[in-house]
Amino acid sequence: MKTVVVTGAAKGIGLGITRQLVEQGDRVVAVDLDAEALDDLRAVVGDQVVALVGDIANMKTHEAARDAAVAAGGLHGWVNNAGIDWVGAAHEVTAEHVQRGLEILQIGPMLGGAVAVRHMRRHGGGSIVNISSIQGVASFPRYYVYGAAKAALLMATRSIAIDYAHEGIRCNVILPGCIETPMTYSTLPKNLQREDALEIEGRLAPMGRVGQPHEIATMVAFLLSDDASYVNGAQIAIDGGATARCFAYPTLDL
Ligand SMILES: NC(=O)c1ccc[n+]([C@@H]2O[C@H](COP(=O)([O-])OP(=O)(O)OC[C@H]3O[C@@H](n4cnc5c(N)ncnc54)[C@H](O)[C@@H]3O)[C@@H](O)[C@H]2O)c1
């Protein structure tokens, strides 16, 4: 049984990851800002989850998560998943917008990575998974800060991957495409039915649909496991083929 810290565990992709890990018998330290959603999570998944309310922008949150994992049986894995939708083009942003966006989307995962490696290198290694986005490699309109922060996570991943591989620490990054989560719901046009709006979002991918949290969670579980023992520094897009295509030509019936 492994113990894994998952940030942003109460909803969306983080909830999917937590469910998957618990189902396979792992323990999860579930970190989230939303105390109520964490209560709901505990009610559903039970004792295999230790809930921790905190902001990932704060180093103390990560240290508390590490301590909770150690108390629960040791820190074996760490998933930097928490994030926010942060819209604004360069001409629109304020200093506060840039600062808070980077605090959550870039600095938070970097603090988490730092706390994780400090512990793992003294305790036999471990596996770290960062959740970036396809926006880390290709721009969406009006995501000045979000895209830059997600790109930074790709390099933060590689930095850990090369610095600590010899100490048994692996670090990989996932680039989700459009996944059906509360974050995605919050961005859908209000004048459309949810199903219709998701159908339009799904056209981003050649597969013609949005993804589901469990489709990210299965890859995270693999990367955390010993089955991925030679996977290190990898950048894995889970996007239905969206980033393989540079223009949304209609799918041909070949
Ligand atoms: N949904 C998508 O289409 C999509 C696509 C690409 C990347 N991502 C990334 O996947 C990750 C998860 O996204 P999601 O769609 O599940 O989002 P979500 O909004 O559905 O869930 C995010 C969770 O993180 C928590 N959170 C937010 N800020 C926090 C903070 N400062 N400290 C602690 N917890 C915090 C929220 O309370 C929430 O429970 C994010 O990093 C996001 O950028 C999502």
C-alpha cells in the first residue's frame, strides 16, 4: 500500500485520481482549499483518505501534507494537480492577477515538488506527477498567465527528473486536453445546454469528445506505480489527439 499526496483532490481530475488510488488500495492525503468538498470526498471514499484543507500557494500546506503522509505510513507519491482557470490576455491583466495566477499554477506545484523530493531522497525515492495542460505547449486565446505557468511545469518536471533519478525519484508530467470537470463547466458558454457545449468543446480533439477524469487518473496511477519504473522526465499528452493536429480539419471518413 502506497501513500500519495494529491492536491486539488476534492473535485474534477483530482477527485478522479483519488478515487482510482483508493480503489486500488492506496492511501491518499487529499489537499484542497474547499473544506466542504473534502468532507463530501471523505464521506464517499472513507478512511483511506486523510483530508487536509490548505492553499497550495503556501509552503506550510505542502509541509503539512508531507507530515500527514508520513504519519499515515510514509510518503511514496505526490501529485501536483490543484489549479484554477485563469483567463486574461496580456493587455487585460493586473499585477495581482499575474501574481496570484503564478502563485497557484506555477509556484504551488514547484513548492510541492521541493517538499516531496526533500523527503523522498532520504527515504528510498518515490514518484512525482505534475498536471500541466496542453496549454503548456500551445496557446489558447486569453490565457496569458495560465499558459506560461503550465509551460514552466514542463521544465520543473525535467529538472527534478534529471537531478534525483539516481536517488530513485521519478518525475513526469501530464498534459490533459479538455476534461469534463467543474473547471470546464465554469468556462462553458451560458447560453447553451451543457451537453451541447461539451459537444462543441469536444471538437478540439480528433476523437470528437472531451475526456473524463478517470482517463487522466489511470495514467497517474501507472506513473506512480512500479510498473513505470523506467518512465522518468516524460511529457504525456492525454488529449484525444488535440495537440497532434495544428488545425481543426474535419475528421475524414477514410
Ligand atoms: N479540466 C480540464 O479541461 C483541464 C485541462 C488541462 C489541465 N487541467 C488541469 O488539471 C488540474 C485539475 O483541474 P480540474 O479541471 O480538475 O479543476 P477543478 O476546478 O474541477 O478542480 C480543482 C480543485 O483544486 C482545488 N484548488 C484550487 N485552487 C487551490 C489552491 N490554491 N490550493 C488547494 N486547492 C486548490 C479546487 O478547490 C478544486 O477542488 C488543474 O491543474 C488544471 O489546470 C484541467
